[in-house]
Amino acid sequence: MGPEILGTTPSSVMNFLIQTASLAASEAAIYSASVVESATVLCLELFQLTAPPLRQKTNP
């Protein structure tokens, strides 16, 4: 009787499935962190580009 008949899965197949799920979760986390970082950098760049100068010369 093979493992299919007994309703079990070989450990190599289970390891592959677990590693595949882990890789997908890891890639999703990296992508999410990248999106957050990109949005943060863009926000800071916009603030820097639109903020008034710290000192302004005025005529007496």
C-alpha cells in the first residue's frame, strides 16, 4: 500500500508545501514593507518640497 491509500502525504511533499506557503508569506511581507517605505519617502519628499524656508528675509 502506498501513502495515497493510507491518506498520508510523504514528508518531502509536506515540507515543500510548508516552504511554499512560508515563501509566499515572506514575499507578501516584503512587498507590504516596500509599499509603506515608498509612501513614507514620497510623503517626506513632498513635505520637503512644499515647506516654506525656515528663515525669510524681511525688509524693515
